[in-house]
Amino acid sequence: MVNKTLSQTILSGWQMKQIKDLLSYERPDKYIVESEKYINNGTPVLTANKSFILGYTDEKDGIYNDVPAIIFDDFTTDSKFVDFSFKVKSSAIKILKERNNQTDIRFIYEKMKSINFPTGSHKRYYISQYQNMEVVVPPLPEQKKIAEILGTVDDEIRKTDEVIVATEKLKRGLMQQLFTRGIGHTKFKKTEIGEIPEGWIISKLSEVAKVERGKFSHRPRNAPEFYGGDIPFIQTGDVVDSNGKISSYTQTLNEKGLSVSKLFRKGTIVITIAANIGDTGILQFDSCFPDSLVGITPSEKIDAVFLEYYLRTKKEYLNSISTQSAQKNINLEKLNPLLVVLPAKDEQQKIAEIMSSIDEKISINQKLKGRLTFLKKGLMQDLLSGRVRANI
């Protein structure tokens, strides 16, 4: 199978090769894990899809050690570069190694990632089609240099990922700690929602905030004469993707649309109550929304950011008490009596500041990862095609 895009121009010193001339493959039978009851450490058990490391095993036999190597999913054509000992879960994995000393395996892996290979039917692809793909490869020194450049960016992406994962773990721990133990307390009391600091109060949500369902009374809802103005009309997806701050929207209403809806003010907490239950975010602008969302306007007793973070800790509980019909949903009769902890206002604000700073760190690193991923994509397009030559 000839990759026409790659074969249109062959640069000086570059050669057209079939993948099977560059890589040998081995079936994984000897390396398949016997038990899928994974543990927290030991030998990694791998898959070639996004999950990559499924878990760890303490099995001592059948460990693949001849790394670096590429693992390749025969059904999806997903692949991963591996430079540590491992076992695999599935017989669908093929283990690929460089066939001779004129091939840099990291370079070939990156080349494979740039191939747009269509998959559809549930069949094995490597022997029948994939290994016959043709790719253009430079001399070995240039392969190694390209692999080094791309590998450096990958290392930075991995490090950034590790920071994100560690910070998210810290965030989960802090949320549990701060909303049950507070800051600096030494005396606690038992309550209907567990042990909390002595000075804290427990209130119903309806006692500390105004809880109102969104509105769009006209049917059918998609009548075009209500849309296309300059009034934001947020949807469930805008809340789910907000990470606590609803700063974008995908739909707008005109004045006629506003007449059958309701405008909620900036600073309102919005919570999803249908299908996706318990996702929250604070409006960064005045907005309307439908009755699949609920607006929560905090009173003077409670800080809005504190309450939004507290509601995040109740997502699992809200799902557990939801009504199951065609889709999950929850109503105001279940939201209003939700029990809320109420520290002193200054402690609420300190807790909100701590949680916001953690989220800000996560956001900064997610943006950095996005920039690095974009850089990697551009470098792959330039270096793997030879449009930009790697200086050796």
C-alpha cells in the first residue's frame, strides 16, 4: 500500500521503505498477564490505546524486557513507544522492534503516528495491510536527531501531565479535608453529615441561597425565531466544561427568546440536574438557561466560590438520589433540603482561595500541555516530511 502523500517527493538521501522492512513483529502470547486483578506496583500491564498502563502485576514470568519497543493494537492500529519492561493484556497486541541497525525505533514510532490509516471493520490489520505501508525515511543519523527532538518535547508533555495528575490528586485530598475539618480546628462535633468543627453550622441549601429552575417555556424549544440575539443562553455542556467558571456559551436568545426565559445574574451558581447531574459553575456574565439547569443565588451568609466547591463534593450524592426515567434527573424538592456546612465567612473565603489557587495551577499546566502538544504536531509535520531538515 503506497502512501501517496509521502511518496510524492523523496528528498536527497531519503528512501522509500515498507514498514515490514524497518520493523519485525512478535506475537505477545508469552507476555499476556494471567490475572487481571491488578495491584498498585510491580510490572506494568499495557494496552496500546489511550489508557496505556492498565495496572501492575506481581507475576514474575513472561515479562518483556527487550526495550525500547513499540506495542501495536492489531484492531485499532493504536501504538505506544515503550522503554520499560512490561506485560500486556491482549493477544491483539503486536510487539515491534527495529529490524536492522539502520533504523531508529523512536523515529519509526513517530513516523507511524503520522500515518492516517483508516480502520472500520473488526479485523487484524498489521500483517494484511499495515506492514505494507510505505514511508519515506532519512539516513540513520537524521532519524536519531529527529527522534531526539520529538522525544524532548514528549518528555516535557509527560512532565506536565505528571504535574497535572499530582495537583488533581492534591485537590481531591484538600477538598475532603477542608470541607470536613476546616482550617486550624482542634475541636469537632458529630452531626448528621459526619464530624465537623465545633464552630460550624449546618444549614439547608434553601436557607443559604435562592434556588430556581431555569426556564424556556415555548414548545418546540428549537423554534428559530427565539434565537440569534445577544443574550447568552447557556446549556448543560457549557456548565460541564466550565471547571467552575462559566465564561463561554454556544447559544444566544433575542428579546423574544428572553420573554419566554429568565435572566440570571453574573455570580449565580448553575448546577446541572438532567442526564449530567451535579456539574457546577459560576456565571461570569448575565445569562438565561433552560430548565435542565438550576440557578443558585447565594445569600450574604455564604461565599459563592465556597458554595460552588462544596457542591462539587456532593456530586456523587446527588447522583445517588436522582430519579431514573428516560434519563437521570433531580428536582428542587431534592436540592432545596441539601445540607450545607457553614463556617465563618472569613474561613469560607480562605477555603475558596485555597481551592481556586489549586485549580489555577491545574489550568496553567493544562494550557502549557496544549501549547507543547501543538508544538509537537508542528514539528512532526515539518521534520517527518523533510520540509525542515534536522541539523546533525
